[in-house]
Amino acid sequence: MTKIKILWVDDEIDLLKPQILFLQEKGYDVKTLNNGHEAIKEVKENYFDIIFLDENMPGISGLETLNEIKQISPNIPIVMITKSEEESLMEDAIGSKIDDYLIKPVNPKQILLSLKKNLENKKFITERNTMSFQQEFRNISLLMSSVDDYEGWCDVYKKIVYWELELDSNKDNSLHETLMMLKVEANIMFSKFIQSNYQKWINKPDSKTPLLSHTIFKEKVINLLTSSPEPVYLIVIDNLRYDQWKIIQPIIEEMFQIEDELLYSSILPTTTRYARNALFAGLMPSDISKIHNNMWVNDPEEEHHANQYENEFIGLQLKRNNLSIRYTYQKILNLNFGKKVLENLPNTLNAKLNVIVFNFVDMLSHARTEIELIKELAENEAAYRSITLSWLMHSSLYEIFKFLSEKKVKVIITTDHGSIKVGNPSKIQTMREVNTNLRYKEGKNMQFNPKEVWHVKNPIDIKLPQDIFSSEFIFSKENRFFVYQHNFNQYVNMYKHSFQHGGISLEEMLIPFVVLKGK
């Protein structure tokens, strides 16, 4: 077994021989130095598991040494040893991210306790997480076997996401594999639930029907507009998954209090063309195409033009609900326009409703498929979440949140759909190529494995537009993605493990809606 390596730095190190011998007898490898300069040099050249550092040394002080070492090796535990119990000194040390501190004279038991606390803490946490997860795995599996309503599936998904975030820093691959298998099984069962209930939700909603893309605005946004005297800012982050919301939530909570948080359901297909138009219009796609025929793009390949009437849809929905208010709408597609929106923000405070759409996360999911560097940066879901957090911290959206947190306003964070990391190809054949989306297809004479899809022969049954060119829909389930028979291997290699949306999964359909107010 490899010895634990300790670096002990103290200008009176000779007086600490009894403590040093005690540690060596316990099996620790202890290196001793008597000044900060040598300690910094030593840390640059050698690895240590933990450092004991005297606060009061001539030349370079313990705090200065601490700061230098943290720049070299930020994750190494450092225990500050001091003669002083002065509060300001402790605040400076804690602000410099010490892991523990001891007051001189130190005795062997104090040292051992500090070592166990700082070196074995990670081990204890891992073991606790392992035992907790094994128990929670059984609980989630039992819940999955008995859940029969939307709220139950929200509970399942929240528990899975909680453990995904808990295990992000855990190196136990067996836990990650177990969680992945659990999520796969959950998506299999969730897909069956959607096939059994979705059509009823759309056509005969009842008390168990969730809030959906076409009802969330009326039930939540309009209710807030009528009940709250403050301006409302609706921020729609395209393609924001629930786990991505949870990873940015701590940052948001530094500025805001959460008044309401829920998961609502995206309609199918879980794409911007369908779900976001339904969100802003307050109508299902078939109704949009009938009532506002000139604003509905029938060609699925014209995706970049499919959401050009969002501003108009918002105005029409407000008018339909007898709300005559001033509102603004901005769609941010790049950094420069985000800066312009930020600069103009004070001028929006006299509008009752302000809608801001951010397309970053959606662009990230597409860029990950198309750009090799992004693939490497977001190679797994933990990294995908991390990039989302990093983007937020350096984006105009973060500055927008900071500005709004200081005003008497209500802020809503939501999205139109999520995405899933696809893994299993599903073969499809057609007389001609249909829409390019990998998670749903619309067209005629499509050949596919019926066990791998939800086949909707008559789109009007789920209130999707029907025309002479596209008479049927198929939705990919679980983590499958559609690949044409020709060039099968090429497209599998290109798209396997990419993040896609359009089909049926917990990640795509169960999406966050959060109401905030400034602290």
C-alpha cells in the first residue's frame, strides 16, 4: 500500500520531532521544511497528499505560501497551524481556502484527527454515496414499477437527475453504469406511459393532464401577469434540460429566491418548430396551421424559418386572453446581440411582459455533433452540464440576471424541449428522404421496426398538421435515433452519442419552469 505523503512546513520544525516521529511510526511519509520558499519549490517538483503549514514564519508568511501553493495545486488539502486564535486571521485563512487549522501546541491526536478528516473524507463520502445509491436504486426501481401518472414520472426523473449530479465527481464507474441502466429502463417505461396517455392529454385533458407546451403560457405566465404588479421577464433558454437547470440553479439562487419550480411536458415532436411555436401561440400545431395559416411553415426542412412569427404569436395569445399590455420580444443568437439586449434592458422596465429567447444550448447540442472540438469538450453528460454552467457564467444572460435581480420584477426561466444522448440506431427506409431530424420522421411509405417507435398514422389524432406530403409521424423512443439504410455505418459513426431532440424520453419531454424574484 502506498504511503500517504505529508509536507510539514514550520520555521521551528526541529521542535516538532516528537510529532514527526509519531506520524512516521503510524506509516506516514513526512517531508519537513522550515520556510515557505522551499515549500513552494517542493510542491512544484513533487506530489503530496496533504500539507501542514505554519502561519507565522519569517520571510514569506504562511498565508502567502498558502496562496502560492493553491495556484500550483488547488486541490491539495492544507492544514494551517498557528499560535493565534485571532478571528481576523482565521477569516483570512478560511478565505484562502484552507481545509483545516490547528492551534499550537498541537498534540498527536489532533494531527491524526485532521489527517483522517481531510484524507479519508473523500473515501467516506464515496462509501456513503455507494450505500445511499444502492438503497435509492431499489427505491427508484420500486417507484418506477408502480408509477401511473405524470407527477409520479416527474418524481422518478428528479431522483435520477439528483443522483447524476451527486455522482458527477465520483470515480466509481460501476455506480455510473448502474445509474445509466436505471435511466434506460426508466425511459423504456416512460415511453410506454406516453403512448398510453399522450393522445388523451391532447384531446380530452383532465385533472391528471400535465401542463403542456400550448397550455403553460396561459396557466402560468398570464396568471402571473394578472396577479403580480411587477413586470415579468420570460427567459426561454432553448433546449435546456432539467439537469442543466439544476447545475445552474446554485448560481441563480445567489441572486434570486425561487417562488415556484415545476416540470411541464413538451409536446411532440420535441423540437423548436413544434414545441416553441405552441408555447408562444398557446395552440397546438394543427390549430396554428388552421387559424394562422400564413404563419405556419409546412416544410419541415425550413426549420430556420419555422419560428419567425414568435413575436406575433405572443401578441395574439395575449389578445385572445383579453390582456392589453405592452410587451417586448428579443431573440439572442450571438454574443453581440446579447450585449445590445443587455444595454437596452433599463428601457424594458416599463413593459409588463418581456420575452427573451436564448439559443445557446440548442446551438451547443448541434455544434457537439458537427464540431470535433466540442465533441471532446462535451464527451459525456457531466461535461455537457459543465459547459452549460461555464457558458452561463460568461454570457450576457448572467449579466441580465444580475441586473434583474436588483429590480422589482418577476423572472421566469423555462425552455421549449430538452435533448437526449442517443446511442442505438434505428433503421428506416423511405421512397424518398423525409425530414432530417434523427428523433422523429414525418412522411409516407416509411418502413421501420414498430417496436422501436411510436407510430401515429393520423397526425390530427395528436393535433399535428396533416398535408398531402406528410401523412404519418413516427417518434423514436428511449435513446434511439433514425438512420437510413444506405450509408448506415457512416451516419451511425457520425451521430452516435450526440445530443438530439424530437422524440420521446424523460430528458426531452420533462422540462423546467421556474419563477424567481430578486432577494
